[in-house]
Amino acid sequence: MAAVTGAMLVVAAAPDRAPDADTSEGTLAGASREAAVTLLVGRVLDEGRESGDGPCAVRMFRPGLCSGWQEQRVRATARGMGAVLKEPALGDTVQAARVEVLPTDSGGPLQITVADAGRLTDVTVRDGRGRHLAGALGPDNGRWINSEPLRAGETYTVRVGAQDAAGAPVGVTMAFRTAPPVDGGRLTVEFGPRPGTYGAGEIVTAGLSRPVPAGDLPARARLERALQVTSEPHVEGAWHWVDESTLHFRPRTYWPAHTVVRVRSGLDGVEVGDHDYGGPSDEVQFTIADRIEAVTDSATHRMTVRRNGRVIRTIPVTTGKEGFRTRSGIKVVLGKEPKVRMRGDTVGIKRGTSEFYDLPVSYATRVTWSGEYIHAAPWSVEAQGEENVSHGCTGMSTEDAAWFFETVREGDIVEVVNSGGEKMAPFDNGFGDWNVDWRTWLAGSALANIDGSPASSPSTPSRLHPTT
């Protein structure tokens, strides 16, 4: 797998989920707990980029970039637990959640292959800002390869769903970081979102060009002070370290409507650690639109949509049924897709079974990376407002879905209550940051931990001052 000099390959939890079957336990509950497949995760090392034949030619990668090809064996299981196999042989000892240092060339290919009997069903790769890396499954579903280059100095999360020889669903989540550019000696930051207009729940992200260890609290605090977020009107807010190279910034409560937010780095020339200096980074400015909040009550089968606190529409809906309960909690709109194909086999639902589906879906508003949408569901109109019959998504009539699609934008707030589903995770499946209480959020700030200063301290430019 592509990962990097001085960085980590982390093998962790849960398989990716696909559209409308978005649940952590329902699909896997009937699967054998012994179900597993071995994945070959390939990457190209920094050394030896000269052209050559051998394994590169076999895999049909781009000429001149594939010498020095390496593979790592990773075990995916029905419980969603990952492990790195100690040696290439399948019989070797498994060491769960082991961290691997893999020096990798970001210009080389990334490939995931099923090493033994089984098939890939879904591979999702996204960077620290939530942008997907384009790629494609091969015709036999045995191999996935990226179709656009990796970014240098970037953190990626890879979710792999697969089936073993018996068709049982298995999966694993992995994280890696590509090496910084050759001339990237200084620490820089890439901010998100892109310039534009967003909803009141939008999260500011900061992706660092290389990690800052959790144990180096002074360096983290110096870095936080240099990451400046200002807004008009002023609000209270704070940075939170998601991992060693990613920070998120949010206000204590949602952004006020029509706020203008400016994010910039003051790192250039600043000593972050011992003989480690910051470099220049591009600033970002964005605007908050009207505050749109959509709250779905799965018990009453109704979604209530408010604009700036006033109800503008109440929509009959259906959410996840038993075994496929919709996630509860606060989510943020991640994007909108006019047409999406949703298939049950991407989450291990076999063709020919009563739960299998293969549907073209219109007006799909995405709220998790693993495939939870709010979308048109004309096939369930009779159930909408009456009962929950979906595989995890929120379904509504085509007319209501079209209205919702046109009304919301990225960053708008979507909340689900009384669903009986698992709680929305804070960071690994979209923007669940708002499910973290403020005290816990501040605990993730190096500044708050190093000197106990409040988020609104006027001496810290990385904080937004409270409104008076």
C-alpha cells in the first residue's frame, strides 16, 4: 500500500459501507466470525524509480514508475478487524493493529488485490480533507488500482469491503501517509474547505505536510497558535487534533448565518520543533449561508427542515429497519449526487436473497463516506411517514427529495434521533464533530492542555473571540 517515509500504515476497524445498507452490525450479524480474506496492498518505494520490467509490467502500471514495487499482506475479517501478517506466507503469525513504516513514492501506484479466494466489493480512498481518490475495480473484482496520482505529503484513509469464498462480507480500514515533496523540508498546511459558501455545520480542516507526534505537546501548541481562524461576527472556537497530521476547527456552537470565515497559516519561518520550521501555505476564505437544519425523528417517520430557526417543510420519511438502523446523531452534508446506483452486493447482501437490491437512485444527498444518503425512494412511498423499511438511508418521495436536494448545501446540518442505530462517529465517516461535547473537544487542543487557556483567549490567534 502506498504510505511513507517516517510515517505509518495503520490497520484498524470496520469495513466500508455502501449506499442504503449503511449499518455496522446488521449485514455482518449472520456472517461467520471466521470469515476472512487476505489482501495484497501494494506500493512503490522512494528508491529505484527508474524504468524496468518485472512485477511492474505484470501489473500494467505506468512505465518508469514501478521498479521497487513492494507488497504488504493485510487480513480482513467478518468482524471488521484488520491485521498485518508478519511474513508473506499465509500461515505466519498475525499481529493485530501493527504499525508499519513504509517508505513510499507518492507518484507510484496504489493497488489492492485479493490474495486468496474471494472478491473485492468496495474500495474507498479519501484524503485528510475528505476528497476521494479516483480508482476502479477490475472486471473480475479481484483488484483495485488508483486512476489519479496520490498527493505528496498527504494522509489517506482506505476502506476495503470484500467477500470470502463463501460470500461472507469482510472488511478492514487502513491509513497511510505519502512522503513529502523532495523540496518540502518545511512543515506546511493545507486547509479545507475550498473557498465558497457552506452550511452552518461546516468544519475547518488542516492537513499537515508531516506529522507532529502527540508526545511533543510544545510543538503542537506552537503550531496551533500559528493556525489562525478569524470570523465576522466573532465566535468562540478551538482546534482539535484528529491525528498526528490532521486538525479540525469548529465553533462551540454552529456558525451564525452569513458569517465570513478566514483561515490562514502563520507558520512560515516559525520554529515548530527543534530545527523544524514552518513553510508558506495558502489561506482560505469561505462564507456561511442561511442556517439549514434537517432533523429526522425515526420514531415519528418525519423530517423537519428549518431555515434560521423557522420550519420551512415537514417531510414524511422512512429510515433504517431492524438490522439496518440509521446512524443516530448529528451529521453534515458532504455532497450531492443527482444519480447514484445502489447495490446490495457491495455490503455482502447476496444476489437472489430477499434483502438484495440494485437500484438507480435520484437526488442523493450524502451524509457519510460509507454510503448513507437522503434520497428519493419512490418504491417505499406507502411506508414513508408510517414505518422504517430502508437499509440505512433516509428515503422520501421524489418530489420531496428534489426539493431537499435543491435546498441544502455542503455543511448543512442533518440530525437523526430515535433511530436505534449506532452513534455517528466524530471523525472517520464524515463530519461527526458536532457529536463531541465542548469539554471533550477542548481536551483535544494542545493549547488547552499545555497552559489551560480558554478557547477564547485573546492572546491566541488560533481561537475565535466570543461574541459580546
